[in-house]
Amino acid sequence: MVNIAIIGMGQRGRATLTRLNDIPTVNVTHQCDQDTDWREVVSDSQVDLVWICTPWEWHLRMAILAMECGKDVALEVPAVMTIAECQELVRVSRLTGRHCIMLENCCYDTWHLGAREMVRRGMLGRIKHMEGAYAHTVPEGWMRSYGRRHAGNPYPTHALGPMCQLLSEDDTLDYLVSLSSTIPGDHTNTSLIRSRKGVSMLLHYDISTPRPYNRMQTVCGTLGFLQKYPLPTVVLEGRGVENGSLSLTGEEAQEYVESFIPQEYRELIAEGKACGASNLMNYIMDRRIVDTMHQVLKNRKDGLPEPSFDADVYEAALWSCAVELTAKSALNNSEPVKFPSF
């Protein structure tokens, strides 16, 4: 059994509680908000994992204290909002030997899981360019309010995380340039990122126009093209394709990409559907974290090396630091800014 404390009982926290209560190997020991004595919660010896769903400005202090109290931590996105905070997360995680997990559910989108396997098999050839976005109308509320105070992209990880998972293992982000339409106020932001091995990436943010929901999820390789939004599309030339080429759109494209989802994820998808999960991305993410946490606790007890999570503190830091970097570039006439090393 994994004992989990949830801090932050707003919309996301309440939804998390509902989801975790459906996993039989989870025991939710605490549920509280940031205006309660959360310090007692993170220091409770029976808690294994602290799941933080509070507003962003609370993430760092809660995560640090939890790790210092010997707890592993799961953070909603972005993990933190500045480069200095990203560096501190990494420092404390390394110092305490505790995991800081990134709750990026878009990394478990079924299209992405299939696309990632296709890229791994080399079906798209050498990856040259990718595109990702968080773009759809958002009503007035905390997200719009925060966005008006930010000069760049305050919510980059839904797009950036999945794109980073498609880079080769020996590649990482190098630098970006960023442009915002209006500063301050409601704005759109477009950033161009280059990886160290020369892959270009377009990262877009728009929550204030009537644009329909769009995460793009575009991958361009020397032998193939994949794109989920606005219309699922697959174009392949050569490797592993009968008759030398393939072109699909709509449901056929969706089914084709999903046919490459690895078996370990297929089992979780089937479980999620069987239990009526309203969002498969969340279900797969939750189960992956809980299953890995079980192994972590066992290995920790037996003195064995602990397994890694799908998105641990280094991914949390790399993906989240784009919040500050996009603002810094946008405020300086799209000046290039380097990604730090974590």
C-alpha cells in the first residue's frame, strides 16, 4: 500500500482524490489546503508520497519540506516557476535522496505513447522538427489572471514534456527565442527551441482567443510526419511500410498510431476503460506513479537501487524552467537564452 497525502483541494486536488481512491493499492492518508497546517502533514511518518496540487507559488516550499522530512513528492505542472526554484528542487532532491515527480499527464496521451514507440523504432527517420501547444479558450479565473502577469509562456509543459520525450537519449534542450503578442495583458506566445543535436521545436501558448483546443503534437522526420491536431495525420515513406509509403488521416491515422502503444501501457488503458476512467491520460499517469512508488518503497526497504519515475526531478526542472526563459527572451526583443544544465 502506498500512503499518499494530497495538499491543495481545489478543482485539480478534488479530481486527484477521486482518481486515487479508485486505485486499490493507494491509501489517501491526508487531504488539506495550503491554509491548513500542511507542515504537520508532510512530517507525518505514515506518509510515503506528498501529492501537491496547490497554486504554483506554494510548490517549492512544500516540496522542499516534504523531501527534507523523508517524503517523495509529486508536483502538478509547472513544477516551479523560476530557474532558481528549479535548481533548488534538484539540489534538495539529490541531497535528501527523495524523488520529485512531475505530474505531466500529456506524456500519457495515447497518440503520444504510440508516436514515441514509432520514433524509437526509427519509422520516422531522423527527427528534424516538432511542434506542441497549449491553445484553447480559457474562461476568466486564476489561469487567465496569472497569464496576464507573465510575459512569456507560463504553462509550457503540456507541449514541451512530450516533445522532449521524443528527443534521442543523448540530446537535450539548448536555447530558445520567444515572442509574445502583447505585454502585459492577455497575449499569445510563440517560442522556437533548438536542441543540442539540431532538432527545432515550436512551442505555442494561447488561452485568450477563440481558438479551438489544440496541442499540435507534430513530429517531422526524414521518413515520416505525424500530427494529432487539428486532424490526426500520418505520412510515412519507406521503413516498415508496405508499398513504400503510407498516408492516413482521421480515425484511421489515430488507430494506426495507437497500434504501436507498448503492451505495458495497453494493459493500463484497458484497466482505465474497464473502471470508467473519465481521462485515460490521468489514469495511466496515476498508475505508473503508484506502481513505480511500490517498487521504490520495496527497494528502499531492501537496500537496493531505486527505479526512476517517467518524469523525475530533472525533467521537472528542464521543462518548467521554460516559464522563466520564455519571459526573459520575450522581454528582450526575442534574444536567445540558453537552457541551464541540471
